[in-house]
Amino acid sequence: MKKRILSLFSIVALCVAMAGSVVNAENFDSEPQIVDGSYLTTEESSTGYSHPPMAKGEYLMTGVSTISKAGLTRVYAYASTTANQTVDYMATAVYVERYLEEEDAWGYVYGWAEEAENVDYMSTADSVKVDRGYYYRVRTRHIAGDYDAYPYDETASFTNGILLP
């Protein structure tokens, strides 16, 4: 009789534990929020790539944006631009943005641009001081072309938002 009671108690405890797991799993199945193409995540870093349909012209091949946590109040932002061939002019404009919950939009925090001549690749990076408790992303404009082929080719890339708790 004692074994049956222990067995029944074990089955009840197992059922309660499984029911709790199902409830918790339902909470985690919700879709992550997306704002202007960027998911709001709790990841340590995020990388985004330009897509060929976004590239205009014949010179640009790819654009890359990356953001990663670099301490309690810093993010590391990186961007690169690659052309199909050596071009007369290339530029990369990088924008670090913070998610503004009250506007459900991204707002400007910090930015910079780099230019180069007679190259087929360039990259730039910076460490940016930010406030804790917000989501941040990197959005980049990639530009390339020859002086006699103005307007230059242009595309964009952006990361998902990462939370700095």
C-alpha cells in the first residue's frame, strides 16, 4: 500500500511539473517585436547584410553592419563596404540608433562616415558610449562608384536591436 501511495504521489508531482513547463513554454512562444526591419533581441551581438535587390548599379557587391556589447555602457559598431571591382570613390556612413519605445521607432545616437579612393573594400569601427536599459542597432549606408558614373551605387544594411540591460 505504501508503494502505491508513493507511486501515486510521484505521478501527481510529475503531472504538475509538466503542466508548469507547458505554461512557461507558451510564454516563450510569442513573436519577438520587430521595428523598422530590426528584431528587438537580448543577444550579445547582431550582424546585418545588404541584399542584392537593394544594391543599385554595377559597382557595389555587399554591405555589412555589426553591433556588439562592449561593456556595461558601450557598444561596438562596425561596418564594411565591398565593391565588385576597384572604384574611384567609396564611402561608408554608420549610424548607431536607440529604440524609442514611446515612438515605436529608432532614434539617432551617434554617427560617422569614412571615405576612400581607388579601393574595392573598406571598413570602419568605433566604440560608442550609450545609456543602459535600451535596445541599440547599427544602420549603414554603403556607397561606391567611379567619378564618371555619377550618381554612385548605394545600398544599406542594418542589424537587429540588442539590449543593454
